Amino acid sequence: MIVLALNSGSSSLKFGLYGMRDSSMGVLFSGEAESIGQSNAKMSARNSKGKVVLSTVMEIPSQQIAIVNIGKAVNDAKMPLPTAVGHRVVHGGPELRQHCLIDDNVVRKLEDAAPFAPLHIPSALSAIRFARLHFPKCQQVACFDTTFHAEMPDVASILPIPKELRKEGICRYGFHGLSCESIVEQLGSDLPERLIVAHLGNGASITAIKNGKSIDTSMGLTPTGGVIMGTRSGDLDPGILVYLMREKGLGAAALEEIINHRSGLLGISGADSDMRRLHEASSSDNDVRLAIQMFCYSVRKQVAAMIAVLGGVDMIVFTGGIGENDKEVRASVCGGLNWAGISLDEPQQRSDQHEGSNGGCLVRVLPSQENEQIARHTRSVINESPRL
């Protein structure tokens, strides 16, 4: 089986082409279309040895054109054509909690679920619709970020709202599930009983994992909740939204614009949502420094909460763009957790897989391998589906 994994974001499309044989898999070709819809869009790709074979700035106005360019890059590299396509879908709503084959009914359910993740589901649907047309002979599989968290205990998943609203599917779903799964997969026999995964990027979440299973996570009904993020607010007093509706006359669209696009690091700093650029400006801007401090403070609080949920912690894994690459953020997060046996020495501040700790908790840095998880689930779903 040759699986093309498509990982669509609001303005990006990561991809990986995998050869699947028995229980093994190998990456044949991978890359990313970035800044889709902007004038400086970029397309890049690497071969099976990690060598860059394509890096170009080009016009990529839509997810559909990104898929066309991916198909062309695969063909130009003389790669085998995919026999199956797997899609990362952030949220399947209350009716789609398990990875599944995509048919017209699944597409309709995803359309119904769009209000749960308006930043993500429309772009994923766009990629799915076009991929079904562009690769008509391939079976297509939806892989949900929420599936990893689907068996969280009621004490974590049920929200303190009226029961009639809970019956409509309003609960804590949790996200970055494919990323968390990939960490569990990479740890293998080193998987501890009590693990915390800090997925820190433009979107960020903290997940408590016990014996390989998610038992609590910082995001809730939507990917807006939890810790402070690039442009998303994270957790807020719900009274703030009521105040803005009542006193400022704001409707749903305006509130969504504020909490999803104008808050977080961007809102605090008034300058940028990208942590790299914020670091560059932090020496001369108090608001930028405050944004970085608040981000780390927010993450530290959630990590501490997950330590309480787990009854202690054996290992923390940092992943995601910030988690993997920003040693200052990692040091700041861990620096306030000495009481929990987490204390990083200066020589251990390296962005590698074994960052270490001189306390009782091991701290590691591992890459998020969502595409590999998409490929694995795509193979499993197809193999387990009844043959027609």
C-alpha cells in the first residue's frame, strides 16, 4: 500500500508519501505547501533520505492547487502513485469520533461539524473534496485529532453545563491527538506510566497520558481553549464574552474574530504571533516580553494541573514548532516546576531527543509525527474495512 498523508491547516498543507508493508512503513517523499493564499507561498519537498529536492516560492492560491502541485511533485520525482489517501481532520464533531473511510455521508457529517472548528474543518473539507476528484481510484480515510481523547473519563470530558446541552455533543473533545499518539509511538518501550505532552506551536495544548491513554487535556469543545496560543486566547472567563455581547453589541462573528484571530501572543504583544519574531523584539518592547512570559506561565500552569491529574509525572515531552525548537520557552516552563522534580541544568538546554533533567522527571524533545500516524491509521482502516 502506498499512502499519501495530507495534513491541512488553515494556510498550509503538509504531505508525506509512505510505503506500507506488513507492520513496517517508510517515508518515500514528504514536504509542505506554506502560506497558501499569500503572495509568498512556498513549496518544499524532501526525498526518502531527507535531502531537499524542491524548494520554490510560487503562487498557491488554494488547498486545491496545493494538492495539484503535490501530485506534480510526486510525479516529477518518479515516485509511485498513491493507492490510498489519509487526511488529518481536527474535529469530527459528536458523530465522528473514530477514524473512518470517507464517503458522501462522512463529508456531510463533517460539514455539520464545521462550527466546532471553523479555522480548520473548512480547509480540511476543501482538501478532501478535491483529493477525491484528483485521486479517484484511491480510498480516502479521515483521521481525527479527537480520536485519541475519545475515551477520556467523564470527570475530564463532561463540561459543567446543563444536561440538555451536553446531549447535543458539547463536551471536552481535545486536540493534537495525532501528535500525542506519535509521541507514544516514538517512545515505544520507554513509555512511562505518567506522561505529559506539551504540543507548543501556533496552536498549543497540554495532555496528560497514563499508560498510553489520554486522561485529560487542556483544549475543550474547540481548539480555542486551554493555554495561550499564537492568535487564540486560550481559556477565558465566559463572562467576558457575555460582557462583550451585552455592552458592546458584538455578535458571534465578531467574538470569533477576537478570540481566534486577534488574541493570544498577538493580542498581548500588539506586534506578532510568531514566537521567533517575538524573541527578536523582546529586548526593546515590554509588551512583547510580557507576551512571552504569559505564554510560558500559561503552559506551566497547565503542566502543573496535569501533574495533579496524573498524581505525579515521570516524563514531559515537548513537541510542535515552539516545543521542539525554543529552548528558552522550555527552560521557562520547567523553571517554575522544581517542586515537581523538574529542573533542567544549563548544559542540558539542547534541542535534541534527550534533554534530560537533574530532578525526578525526565524531559525530552521529540518531533511531532502526525503524517506517520495518518499513514498508519489509513492502512488500518482500509485493512479492517469489509471488501466489496
